[in-house]
Amino acid sequence: MVKICCIGAGYVGGPTMAVIALKCPEIQVAVVDIAAPRINAWNSEHLPIYEPGLDEVVKECRGRNLFFSVDVEKHVAESDIVFVSVNTPTKTQGLGAGKAADLTYWESAARMIADVSKSDKIVVEKSTVPVKTAEAIERILTHNRKGINFTILSNPEFLAEGTAIKDLFNPDRVLIGGRETPEGQKAIHALRDVYAHWVPVERILCTNLWSAELSKLAANAFLAQRISSVNAISALCEATGADVTQVSHAIGTDSRVGPKFLNASVGFGGSCFQKDILNLVYICECNGLPEVANYWKQVIKVNDYQKTRFVNRVVSSMFNTVSGKKIAILGFAFKKDTGDTRETPAIDVCKGLLGDKAKLSIFDPQVTEDQIIRDLSMKKFDWDHPAHLQPLSPTNNKQVTVVWDAYEAIKDAHGICILTEWDEFKKLDYKKVYDSMQKPAFVFDGRNVVDANKLREIGFIVYSVGKPLDSWLKDMPAVA
Ligand code: NAI
């Protein structure tokens, strides 16, 4: 029986391995992590991450051929294929701080694999890593190998949170990079055989190691670039009276462009886009390509601009001050159908409003109070490190309340900011909402989910990203 072990039971390791276990009943899959609470949660009724369809997959395989364990060394030692899916944060200190990937967790995983292995292994990079990481990992493994052969593959993951199970069941492509040596090719075939249990072979792309590593960074940079492109156009729409939804529809119907990832919003978030672009920027700089680095840096700058612009709209519309005013924040996760708040634009928007002394009442159907308070107290880039390494600065807790009901968040508020596109925010009884608020009542729709005209008929002053502005807002421009 082939044995697979995955180091790192996070958003990628958990769902990916659960699907491999489901689709390959004859393979034994162990997911291991140093974080005991996370493993306990994987073994409980309440999985540590919210992902539609995940519960069913885990329930079917757990205890059969899928196991979650803190016994990292035992499972690594026993396995034939070791996936490494640990976090790869942005460095916060030293050379490349604020840009380069911090490979501390990856390196310690590689050293541990070398230490405990007693048989040959295929080691698979599942984490997103800088180009040429495989070379560094190979060196660690071969210098400590004690006669054991390690073959390294790059198999970056393209799942999107919120649709992870759907994406894993039916991926656009699976990418496997390996050395062009006989051992490298043999390892590629072994991993291809695993995916071939359910993925058509023509969708399994085999490349060299560096192409696979770079493709993942480039794919995320292209996706984020589309969002920043449409967001840049949204600012121009507001200035000219064009409607970004109409413009993006017109752009997206061109088959060379396509319709996806063209929704204007308060900005992109999530654990990957910013981190991976910064990483790409750093690699370009290290390779003497400052023009290329600056090109990609601009994608992040536009994203930051969009968040600042949103906060400025809120403040300027409300008579240039939100001091002491209650603002309801609807949605904190970086997108719907996930509880993940890593790099969510809500953090910067909330911090911006708190900076102007607003009182925030926050509701998200999937994010806990504890998580929100942590996020608002944490410094940039610290979120991707273990809890004990996250220095927290005190938030003014009196300015923030977290509630479990949208109507409660909204009661007596002067304004509402919609920051995540949860479906339930479309279906609120906005007449009831209006009646419970201070007047004038504002809605700032950072995800373009509400019907602005209907809300205006009720009496709201509405801001939608990239849409023709209410005359109220025209008179109070947001100077970013
Ligand atoms: P995560 O933070 O949810 O999970 C990583 C896990 O690794 C943590 O539970 C941590 O305790 C564990 N870990 C760290 N060092 C360890 C060690 N030495 N031994 C055992 N466990 C260890 O991260 P996530 O989101 O799963 O991402 C993992 C990688 O996949 C990152 O490189 C990320 O960029 C990439 N990725 C993430 C996607 C996403 O949507 N979240 C999508 C595609 C790639």
C-alpha cells in the first residue's frame, strides 16, 4: 500500500489530502501538524476550517485511509510520498523583510524529513515557494541523507478557498514539476498516477521544477492583476459617471479576456495574493529586473489605494468625521464561504475607520470575535506565524464590538460598510434596517451586492464601488 504523509494540516493540506484519500481508497494518507489544537479539530465534529463539502469528504474517509496526527516523525518515516504544505510567510525582519518568503517552516520540515527517514522518499512542494526553493531543499536533504534517496517535486496547489472541494474534484489543471533525470521522471509518474485516479491525464501538466514553481507565483500575480485593473477602472468610473459593472461586462465578453475576476470591490485579500506578488517582486529585484519588479508592485499599490479610497469615501460622506459614530461592518472574511480573514481588506478598512475614532460593530457569519480582535491588533505580516510568535498591540477594544446578528450590528448605526459578499447581505430587510438606523443612513457597498436603487428609494445614501455617485457623494469627494 502506498503511504502518503502531508506536513501541515491547514487550508491546503487538510482539503487536498482529504480528496486524495477519498479518490484513492487504496492509498493511506496521514496529515500531520505541530499544532495540536488544529489536529484535534480535524479529528472532531468541528473541523478547523469552513469549506463547503469538506465535512462530507472527511467523514467518509477519516479512520479508513485518512488520519490526522501530531506524530509528525512517525508518519513521515513510514511514508513513500511526503507533501510539505506548511506556511510560507513574508519575512518580517532581516534581508528581504516585507517582500521575501520566510522559509523557516519549510527548512525545519526538510531537516526533520532528513532526520527521521529510513527509506527513499518523494518530497513534494505543495506550499507556494520562491523559484529555486527546490534546489535549497534538495541540498538540505542530500547533505543529511545517510544513504537515502530523496526526489523532489513541485506540485503547487491552485484551489481557491470557498470552492476548495469543487476545485480539487475538478481541477483546471494539476501541475507537477520535476528534475529531467530518470529519477525525477519516475517520481513525476508516481505522483501523476495518484492524481490520475480522478483527473483526466491531459489536465495533468508535467514541467521542469522551476517552471512549476514560477507558474504558481505568476498565476496568482495574473489573478490579482485583473482585480487591481478593474479596481483602477472603478475609480475612473466614479469620476466620470460610467458604471464599472457595465464596463467589466463589456470587457469580459471579449473571449480573449473572459468574464472571471473582473468584479470591482474594496480590494483583494486572502493569504496568497499579496504574499506571492511580494515574493515575485523580490525575485525580480534579486535577478536585476527592477522594471519588472515595479510592474508587479503596482498591483499591490492599487489594492492598497482601493482600500484607502473606500475609507475616505466613508469619512468624507459622513461630514468628514466618523468620530464617535457607530458604523456597522457586515462581513470580515476576505470572501464569502470561508471563515479565513488572512489579509482581508476588512482589516485595513476597520483600522482606517478606527483611526478616525469610529465605533465599529462587526458581524460575519463565519468569523469569531476572538479572530477579529486578534486581526485588528496584529502587525502586518505577523498573521502567518504561529500564535506564540505574533506580537499583539492593544486595540482600543471599547471602539469594537463583535455581534452574531446583522440587525444587531446595524441598530442605531450611522452607516453600514459591506466588506464581504455573503449572500445573506443581499437578503436583509433593508426597510427594517433603515428604520433602525440614525439618519441620514448610509450604505457603503464594498462588494456591490445590494440593489442601490431600491435602497435609495427607501431613503439610504448609497455608495457602490465604481458606480455613478449619489449627488450627496459627488459633493463630498474622497481624496485618497
Ligand atoms: P496554513 O497556515 O493554514 O497551514 C500551514 C500549517 O503548517 C499550519 O497548521 C502549521 O502549524 C503547519 N506547520 C508549520 N510548520 C510545520 C512543521 N515544521 N511541521 C508540521 N507542521 C507545520 O497555510 P495554508 O493556507 O494551508 O497554506 C500552506 C501553503 O499553501 C502556503 O505556502 C500557501 O501560500 C499555499 N497555498 C495556499 C492556498 C490557500 O488558498 N490558502 C492556495 C494555494 C496555495
